[in-house]
Amino acid sequence: MADISAIFGSLLIIGITFPGMLSTWWLLFPTSVERAQTRLDQTPAQCFWFGGVLTAIALVPILVLLMLPFGPAQFIGWALIVILLTISSLGSAGIAARMGARLTQQSNISPAAAFLRSAIALELAVFFPVIGWIIVLPLTIVTALGATGFALLRWSPKTVSTPVINPAVAHE
């Protein structure tokens, strides 16, 4: 019974704190979250693939450290996982901000309320049994990591400029 209470309590704490953490990133690092949001809005596939590359690069040393029969090495491996997920949460704030921007356009609520509702919706999608655990969670983590990577490296998507047509030349 104590195990069930511990698991339920842990999930409850995570459920309450995740939208708060995303809101904290949104308020403390607005430019980074906005860059991640812009990148996710314009090039979501590139965010996913860049996140996949970053995940593959980080996964090799993490797995090596976790396989070593040396306690401090395993601790460093787990610490790297926590650091990677923390960095990825900045991109998750970008995903929630993108969802919040769409929600603001569709309804008459403030951007802060839309962001918080979007963070809760993202969290609930991840907690959905099986589909959320196997599909939504890995896709969100990898895509968020790619968006964070782009945001921290300040790689903004290329803007497509539309040619200006001179009306005098167009009639000739």
C-alpha cells in the first residue's frame, strides 16, 4: 500500500509542478522560449531531427556511464539524464507557448492563461496511458530538445522574402 501511495504522490507532485516549471521558463527566459516557439512554428521537422541528433550524441556517453560498475560513474550518467531533460524543458515551454498562441487566437483569454492551459494540456497528453507514454512523450522530448538547441544556439529559421514588384515596371 505504501508503494502505491508513493507512486501516486510522485505523479501528483509532477502533475502540479510541471506547468509551474514551464511557466517559470516562460517568465524567466522569454527570448529563449520565443526563439524555440518560432522555430517550432516554422520548422518543426528540423527541430525533431536536430533533437534526434542531440539525443543520439548524448545517449552514447550516458549509456556507457550507466553500464559501468562504478557508483560515481552511474551517478554522473543519471545526472546527465536530468540535465538533458532540464534543457529539454525549455523547448517544452516553447511547445506550450506555441499551443498557447493558437489558443489565444481562437478564444478571448490572456496569453498567460492560454500558456498555462496549454502547459496543462501538454502534460495531460503525456500522461495519457500507452499513447502518451510511448508516442507523445518521446516525440515531445526529442522535438523540445531540438527547439532548445536551436534557441540556445540562436539559429533562427531562414525568412523567405517576397519580391517587391514595382507597379511601373509591372505594366510594361
